[in-house]
Amino acid sequence: MGVNSLYKTLWRKLTASLVFAVTLFFFTPQVLWAQGAAAPKGDATAGKTLFQNNCASCHTPLTKLIGPPLQGAEGKVPGGMDEVYKWVHNSSAVLASGNKYFNDLYNEYGKVNMTHFPQLSDKDIDDIFAYVDNFVAPGSAPTASGAPSGQAAPGSSSNSLVFGILTLVLAILVLILVQVNSNLRKLANDKEGVENPKPIPFYRRKRNIFMLVIILFFIGGYLLVDGATTIGYSKNYQPRQPIFFSHKVHAGINQINCLYCHAGAEKSRYAMIPSPNICMNCHRVIDHYTGPAIHDDGGKLVDGTAQIQKLYEYVGWNDQTKKYDKPGHPIEWVQIHNLPDFVYFNHSQHVKVGQIQCQTCHGPIATENEVYQYATLGMGWCINCHRTTKVQFTSNGYYTIFTKYEKELKMHQIDSVTVEMQGGTDCNKCHY
Amino acid sequence: MKNLYQMKRINIIVILFVTAGSLLLLSACHTRKYHEPKDIYMPDMEYSRAYDAYTENPVFADNQTSRLPVSGTVQRGAMLPYHIPESDSGYAYSGTVANPLHVDDSILKEGKRLFDIYCAICHGEKLDGDGPLYKGGSGPFIAAPANFIAGPTSTLPEGTIFYVATYGLRNMGSYASQVNQHQRWMIVSYIKSVERSKGISTPEKEDSTLHSLETAYLSTLKGGAATGGMGSK
């Protein structure tokens, strides 16, 4: 009895102290941290708006941009917040006064003058630092969220496995039924005293051979016609590229218009493989990948940040100094779509005049991580489209020359004009 | 052996099913993607023998077939090259350049289309500096893009916006390779028309300020800062 109660008190004390310790462990650092961070005693919510309107073009809380990261930056300034206020209000004056700390910083960041902000009050600057110092990077660890989209790629292969197993089961079932059927017939024949025919192996039965010949005839015919009509077609060609550039990430998730990079599509014969300066419009700032996990068509995880680093290597961009101070070399992209030399094709004619969507010929690009050739690019494919596509006849200055059709449209003799009616299937339209 | 007409119905069904099944399987193979180029029947017709836009070219030192326009030449129908080189004094002076376009509705419509393609991705379709890449600071592009309808950028003169689109500024790159001069002026016209519709006016600089800006700009030109600025942009 005595031992039991002693045990109970001990247990109670132990639990209580444990709870206390755990509480201390979990709450103390946060309280301490919050106190330490709130040193400039500003209003972080007001600071956020001020920061985004005034500072965020050149500074971020955590990473180098045009200027240094701002988290804790005010603590490094000798002279404290008063010097910071002076600097923000008129940076040139501080530099001219010979302040060593700011002059060193100025030289370190490529001698870029900081804009003067005389309109920001000391309180505003406190608010900004209150926001910046409490800033936590949203969704760190970019590769951690690999699970959700990772299931997509193996899903399709397991589907075909299920179908394969089903087919096999059905085939075995058919075999068993056939066997049962023949056995039953044999038994029935025996009972009725009918003589069983001499068993012939199935591959020597004339009926089976005949059926096989017919089947092979059809398959052979299909293969012959298909092979002969698609000579030189490269549909589904999906070469490996030097940089794993995902159209899904750029055109899909981030909604960048096709023409942003392929600006030539409405100006020239070529859609334009974007020159790397266009990549660097965004990637001088975006130096790591934070979106959902990327998989190649084999289901393998692709490291987005490594691809951006590859781009930096090609263009000679130094991510530390934020300058092009390394030797660069051209990116040798592998051409996917190739038309023979004897066919003329012009992108601007289709995109600008014809108002054809990119996806009509290139497929659902904005959903693809790896691009492949979507259309056959065969002549039949071209001609089919030219026969059925109705041109925007009335609202298009290019077609005023076709006065006959204009008249007929007005008289309601025809309701639309196709590409073919304008000579879009003439040989010399594309072959010259 | 019985002929085809006397064949049992079951046999015809079997033939049909097996043929259809194998053709389905064969056509399924056709959708499989492949990574190495196919064997081409006539390679010298399939692949151009002539140098094409992106083919390597042994004639030029940089191995590229695509060339820049010859320096000092102007394309037919194109605007004269932008004369201000990239420099601090050039930036300050750029505001004095007036928009050469006679702005009408068709220009504003095209300007909006171009803005939505090339600029809105960062500056936002509402011109508020909050495009899909920035998303109020939660997007992948962490630097805040300029806001055209409030703050200091909203009162920039047209010429300066054109200058920035041409050469880039801070975290923004040059857009000269994507939109040509005529298109850039159309975009600038559109931005200004939206600003005007929101009651934002661009302050005119006084003549004396203009004069001092011009003197400062011209003095840097004599110093040789302008070399190579012409032609390519």
C-alpha cells in the first residue's frame, strides 16, 4: 500500500515536470525569438506594404538581388538605426560623407546608387524592418513536395499491367472452356456410341490455318499501307534536350504566353528559339525552382534548380556577383520539327494572318514537361487542314483581292471561304 | 474444305476480333515516343543542304547563320535606330524623346495585346505591378515589378518607359529582341492611355531642365560613351 502511493506521487511529479519541460522547450525560443526580432519595434503589416511598394524591386528579405538581403541588415550598420534612416533618405549624401561601411557595401554591389526615399519617415523604416526581420521564406524545400504528382507517371504503366493481366485471365478462361467443351462432346459421343473423329493437332486443322492466313493478310496489309504512307514522318519524336526545359512549368503553371519567348511566330518564318537573354529576363532573379515536382516522361524526378544552374553556365552568369563575368557558349537545342527543304512553311502566315492557335499543330504544349512532335507534318495533314479551315475572310485586309468571293458571300451563294478556295491546295503554294 | 461463305459464324467473329485486337496493339505502338531520330529515306532532301536559320555555319567566326542587320543600315519601313545609348545620362535624357506614333484606337488595341503578352506577366494586366510571376510576393519572381498606376513609375515620361523597355533597368532585362521599336512605342502608348484613364498625369519638364539634361547627355557622348549604341537595338 505504502509503496503503491509513493509510486503514484512520484509518477504524478514526474509527469508534471515533463509537461513543464516540454512547454518550456516549445514556447521559450519562440518568445525569445519574437522579442529579438521585434527589436526595431515597428508594425510588420504596414511594413509589408511599404516594403513591397518601395524596396522589393531591388531587395528581398533573404536573398541577394540588386542590393543586399535586408533581414537583420539594420543590426550590422555601425551607428544603429539613425545611420540607416540617413542612408534611406539620401544614400548619395552618406556615400559622400565617407561612411566606410556604406562605401564598402556600395563597392561590393557594383556601385549601383540606391534610390533616395525622403518620403519614408523613420517610423516607416521601422515598420519595413519589422516586416523584413519576421519574414519566413514561404514553402522552403522545393523537392519535398514530390509525392502528389509523382504518382501520375507510374499510374499509366500500372493501368496497362492491369489490362494485360485481365487479358491473360480471359484467354485462360477461353482455353479451359474450349477444353471442357471438347471433353463433354467426347463423353456425349461415347455415350451415344458415335465414333470420335481422330484428333488432329490445332495447328494442322485446315480451318485454323485458313483463319490465320486471313488475319495475317489484314495485318500485313495494314503494316504495308501504314509504313508506305508515313515514310519520313517523325511524329512522336521527342529528343533529349541539353537543358530539361519544362513547357508545363513556364507556359502552364506560370502562364507565360507562347509569344513571349517565341516572339518570331507572328513576325517571321521561324517561331524563334528564344535567345538566352529572354530566359535571363526572369532567371536573373529566379535562381531556384519552387514549384511542384517535375518528372520526365519516364517518371524520373527532375531537379529544376539544377536546370537553372545549367542555364547560368551556358550564358556565363555568375549568381554570386550577379554579372555576366564568366565565359558563355550557345545552348545546342535539338530540333524537333523538321520540314524537308522542298516545302515552304511560314509561321507568321499561319499565326498572324490565319490566327491559328499554336496548339492546333503543336498539341497541348502547356501540359508537357518534355515536348514531342505532335503532328505528322505530312502533306496529307497539311492538305486536310487547308481543305476544311475557313479563313476569317471579311475582317482581314489580306484577302480584299478575292472580289468574286466577296460578292458571292454578299449574295449568300457561299457561306464561308476555305483556304483551298484561295488556292491553298495548289502545288506551288508550298513547293517552289 | 468449306469455302468462305459456308464458314461458321463463330470463325468469322474470331477472325474479326483477333485482327482488330492486333491492329489496336500495333497502332498503340505508334503513339510511343522515341528519343533518337528515325532513319530517313532521303536525308539530303529531308534536311536542308542550304544553311538555315539555326544551322551551324563555317563561314562566320561565331558559327551562326543568323546575323544581325549590318551596322548603320535601316530596314525598309522600319523606324530609325534609337539614338540614346545605355548610360545614366541617357536614362535621364530619355524622357525628352516624344512618342513618334499618332495614337489611335487600333494602336491602343495592339498595344494592349502586346502588353498582355510581354509585360503583364510581371507588371500585371491591370498594370499594378502584380503579375502572375510576382503574385504579391508569393510568385517565383521575388523582385517587385514596377507599378504603372501608382507611385513613382506612374509619372515617368513616355520616352523613359521606352528607354527601359529597350535596355532594361535593375532586375528587368532588355526587350529589344522580342518587341521592335514600333511595338515598344505602341506598348508605351497603351500604358499612358491607361494611366490617363485613371487620372494620372505625367508632369512636363521645364525648358531649363530639358536643356541641362541635354547638355549632360551630349557631354557624355563626346566622352565616347555612345560607341556601339546604334544599330543593333
